[in-house]
Amino acid sequence: MSSEKGGYELFGHPRKASNPMTEEEPLHFCITNTMTDVRSCTVKDEHQIVCDGYEYRRNPQHGGEEATGRECRGCLPRIAQVGLLCYSCYDKVLHAYSAWTEDRRRILASIDRAVQRDNGGVRTAQEGYVPLPGTMLALDEVASYLRTDTGTFTEWLSKPEGAADSLRFARAVTAAQRTHELEEKAHRVQRIRCPKCQQQSLVWKPTMKPDDHVTITCQNSSCDAELDQPTFELEESLQTHTNRVNVLPENQEGPLYLVRKKSA
């Protein structure tokens, strides 16, 4: 698409003027086609009259558009169906709005860090002091996009600034949910082998109900091992201890809780 965002009204796709006789609503396009920080919602394989067959993107340095060299896959803007949003954008905002409950906000506000991922004991980032916890920054970012929500949900989506902020709100909620998970999910166990088949194929399955127990199962198709949490923690301790013993050089004294490897 060779035209700037927001210029589609001039190139063969004008907004439909309201007719006082029929009282038709004016035609609007999805608000993404006027925003520079999100991808425009367009109809696949449908093109504007001025399309030269190539895809363009905005260059933040000079504010204009530049060719990407890729074939245009559709540049005709989608029609707004709910307020100033197409149905796909509306669905994203609706799901984010429903997920951002008072309970979730309260829990995030009460903690510095939510569920931590199992990275196999590898520290991926340097530890340091942060003026504000990540959860608080996420809450503040989400709240900043709700300041234009001063009426009903439909009214919020019907105003240009509200529709644009609703999309940024949905994006911020998705990022907060992904970065600060409140519910632990099933995940593959790092470093620890299955005690039965000796494969690194154990999966940690957290509790789904308050009275449930954590289970660790082997995903190897030829193994049916299943461990409870106390058994797994014992196995983890044994394997960690064994690994530390095996890396101790021969004939070298180690800490008292390690055993030296016997020379051949």
C-alpha cells in the first residue's frame, strides 16, 4: 500500500455520507488504519486503487512510508463494526476487558513478582534493584489506557481516542498476563531425569483445585512413571547431588558433603 495511514478516504474508498432521508449511519473504517503503533486491519487480497502491488511500512525516523519489497497481501481497510473497531479488534478488547478483573488487579498490586518460570537454574538476567516492581508498572500502564473510558463500553469504542486506547489496553493486558502469570501452568521439568526411563521427559502438573496434589508425569510413550511432589523433591535432591559428585576432578578434595570419584 503506497498511501499514508488515514489517506484511504481520498483513494476510491470514501466514507459514506449520512442521508437524512434514510438516516443511514456514516461508514467508518477500523481505527487501526489511523494509528501508527499498531498494524492496520485490512481485507486480505483486497487492494486500494492506488496500490502498486507492494507492501509499505511506516519509518519512525522520518514519519513517512517506505517500501518493504514484499508483495502486498491486501491494503483495503476493514469496515468498523462495533464503534470504530472491526470485529476482530473488538473481540480482542472484549476478552481483555473481561479478563482484567478487580481480583486480578488486587493480586498483582499485592505482589512484586508473580509465578516464576523454571529456567533450569540458569540466571538469564543480572540481578539488581528496580525502583518499582514489574507488576506495579504493568498495572500503571493498563490503567493509563482506561482514562478515556468515561462512559459506557460502547461509547468508549465510538470515540477515536477511546477506540485507540482500547486497543492499547488490550495489548497491555495481554503482556501483563503473559509476563506476570498468576496461575502456574504445566511445564517440562529442567535438568531432572525420569527415575524409571532416565529420559528428560518429566512434566510438572500443578494443582487445579485447592485439595489437589501436584503430580509429575513422564511423557515418554514407553514409560508410565508418575511421581508425587515429595518423591520428586527427593529424586531432584539425589540427582543434583550425583551431578555435583560427577563433575569433581579426580584426586581433588571437595566439600564434606561430596564424595571424591574413585580412581580407576
